[in-house]
Amino acid sequence: MSGEALRPLAPLLSFLRRRGLALLLTAGLGVLTYLTVFNFRSGDSDYIDHLVWAMVMDGRAMVNALCSGQERLWHVCVRLIILLGADNIWTAAALVTAAANAAAYLLVFLSWDRALPRSLPRWLLAVLMLAVFLAGSLTLPGHGFYVGRDAVNTWHNPTNIMVRPFAAATFYMTVRIYDRRLRRPDTLPAHRPESFAFTGGFWAQFREPVFTRTELVLYPLCLYLGVCAKPSFLQFFAPAIFLFLLLDAVRTRGMLLPFCVKLALAFIPAGVILLLQYLRFFGGGLSTGAAAASEAAAASADSAGLVLYFLSPSFSGVGDFFSQLVHAVLRLAYPCAFPLFVLLVSPRRLHSPSARLGVICLAVSWLELLCLHETGARAAHGNLTWGYYLAIWLLWTVAMGKFLPLVRERSRAGALVRWGGGALLAWHLACGVCYLARILQTGQYFY
């Protein structure tokens, strides 16, 4: 075929050359997720309870679930697949979960494909991003993986997978919106009079658009659907973005305050749903201090509460406190060794919006995990743990985007990341693949 005949196909061929492998890996991850979900039929997982809830939903219940603040997006999608003719409920569950995981991978890849220099190989970016979806927490032969080790990927919980594409879309849209505003020449204090915050220039910023027309719809919609899928994302992302923007508003001496206010308005619909979920699940109550200790000790199966204390309601001594603190730090290190190593080896990487926001999300979710505890009927639900796992996964996607250009640098940091980061990544990946293989063999997610 002549060059003239191929010219109309040039855009398509260019797209496939740059992103073709990513599309193949997207499909491959979808198939792998599909098979993993089907394997849980013979084992123990969270799918059983969630499938029961999906089966009892009728049309009115599905609409009510999405409008009244219930975390039922996965269940609604499964029910719709069944109504469209799926042969059984496990097929529907596997299809919805596989689509969510594949969509999350593709969104993360496209976000970094847009952000990274064109000179970096996209096939390598596609492979590295797939590694994020296979990695596991560091462990050793003979050690329990899921029990006692936090997870990068939680294959056994459908709602935690369902929220991933919305979390990724919201996170990277936030980074792009913030970066676009920060690149304006009048943002930093050096580019404006010292009295700017007290002149008409400050108020004029409220008339400046924050979102594009597409983002104006997609950003609040992703926040809303994310909290309908699972509240875990917004419960740490809302305070994290508040802290992130507050630090920059102070750094720019109030220059970014109008931007922060307008961005915060997009959180209102999802925030209302999150509040309704909090009132429904915990009655709006929060115990602290001595009340927290007594409630934690006397929690019964017919009550559900939320208590505030650090690590434990009481300590037997200083040694016990430091022992629990060391355990908490190790709990952070096991699943985050690779991303933290990559970001800390080259501290200038932390100056980027994605890295700073990712680290703040991890810190907020980790502190929520240590300080907020469910009691009673919800003591074993681990809703605060799910947020921590999701923040870990987001930080992995950020670190992997930083890892690719850093390993190609001819510098001390580049060499250190190539060998040290590469070794940690290989360890994480080996643990994650072994964990997934065990799930496929036994249908059990813990051991």
C-alpha cells in the first residue's frame, strides 16, 4: 500500500504506536480481574455480601441508592448487567469489577502520558503502570500477607475497586486544574504588589474560570460517583485537598484563595452525600478521650459508633506506646517502600503538585486510620482502612510516573533509583504476583 493511501490512517497508526500496548494491557488487566472475581466463588470474600445486596435491588431501590447517599454504585451496575441479560450474577459482578479496574489503569496511563515528555517510551510507561495494579505489600516467605500486612491491591473487595477510576480521575483532574492555575504569571507574590490581596486584583480573581467546560461537569460528577461507590476516597481526599490548598494559599500570601474557594464549591454535592452516609452509619456521633476507651472496650454487635483516640485507648507504659508506634510506622513502610523511596531520593520531585498531593493524601489517611476507629457492628468493616489502601494506590501511581524519567537521568539520584528503587519494585511485584497466584489457586484472600 502506497504512502498516499496510508496518509488518512496516519493519526490512527500514530495513536496505536504510542498507546497500542496500553490498550492491550488494559484488556489484559480486565481479563485478569474477571478471572480473579470468578475465583472467589469457591472462597471467602466480600463479594458474597455485596452480591446479596445487588440481588434484592429493584428499579426504585437503585434510583434511591444513588440519590440518598448509599454506597451502592457497584451494586446498581451489577443489577443493570443482570437485567440486560447476564447469564448469572457472578458474570455480572466480574464484568463490572473488571471494567472498573481496567478503566482505572487506562485513566492513570493517559494522565501520565499527557504529563510526561514525549521522548520517554510509552511502552515502558504502560508496563510500569500495570505493575502498580499487580504490586503487593512487602513480605517474606512464611509470613502472612493480607493479615498483618496492608495491601496495595485488594482483589477481594469490589467497592474498593469500583471507586478507583473516580479516585484517579478526580486526583489527576485536581492536579491538572491546580497546575494550570499555578502557571499563570500573576500567581506568585514576586509577580504582584505586596498589597495585591487588599486591592481589586484579589476580588477580580473570583471572575476567573477555574474549570474548563468539560471539567465543570466531570469534576463534581466524579466526586459524586466516587462517594456513591465508596466513601473511603472522599473521607481522606477532602481534608487532604483542604490542607494542600491551605498551604499554598499561605505560601502565595492569599493569591490562590479565590481559586481555592471556587474549587471547594465542586465538593458540595459529594460532601452532602458523605455527610448523609456518616449520619446513617454512625448516627453523627464521635466519642473521644475516656468515652472512647470505654466504648471501644464495651462495643457490642448491636451498636455502631466512631471513636477518636491515638493507636490505643490506653497503654501499659512507655514501652507499649513506642511498640505500637513502631508497628504503625512499619505498617506504612510495608506497602509504601517503593513510592516513598522514589520520592524521597529526589526531594525536588516532591515540589510537583501530584507528589505533594499524593503524600498529603497518604498522611491524612494514615492518621485517620490511627486515630479514628469503628466500634460495635461496624468494628470489622474497616472503612477507614479502605481509605488508607486507596491512598497507597494513588501514591503508587504518582511515584511510578516520577520513576520513569528519574531512572533515565545520569545523576546520583537516578542511579540510586535505578538500583534501589528497581530492587524494591521487583520485591513488591513478586509479593503481589505470588499473592494473586494464591488467590487464583485457593479463592482465599488472606493467609
